[in-house]
Amino acid sequence: MFWERKTRSKLGKFLDKEGYSQEELVKASKVSRNTVSRICTNPDYVPSGNVIKKIMKAIRQIDPGAKTEDFFDI
């Protein structure tokens, strides 16, 4: 099916592996749905520092050892 071959960023692949939905990330990080979708599907997109901070705070609830460099090319 077409949705099985969707392009995913490092963060998108992490969410898929952990069974965590984008909607759950939206609620946990308080970042807009459009921004989370863009971050998860576009490997070249680099969000602002404030957005990265919010995303990483939510991700560390799942994996306390997660590093920013694991998900974003900064």
C-alpha cells in the first residue's frame, strides 16, 4: 500500500518504531499538527530552536537518553 512506503525523517522512523503517533507527539509537545507532520515526513526540514526544544522534551518522556543529534541535523 502507498502509506507503507511514505518518506520518513529520523524522528518519524523513531515514532513508528516506538508505536507513538504524531497526534500523541502534538499533544505532548504542544507543537502544531502541521509542524509535527512536516518534521516527521521531510528529512530536510529543520525546525526552529524553540520547536526542537519542545519536541525533545516530549521525546525524552519516551526515551530519556535521546539526544537532539539523533533526530535533527544541526
